[in-house]
Amino acid sequence: MRLKPAFAEIVKGVYGAEAKTIDFRMK
């Protein structure tokens, strides 16, 4: 289960980047 925290960080980073892109498009 040591891999889970790192994986969560990667997912969070990718999700954050996508959320910014979507937010930018909506504005």
C-alpha cells in the first residue's frame, strides 16, 4: 500500500491541471 500515497499525489496533480483547463475554458 506504499504506492497509494504517491499515486494519489499524481492523480491530484493531473486532476488539478484538468480542473484549471476546464475553469479557463468556462471563463
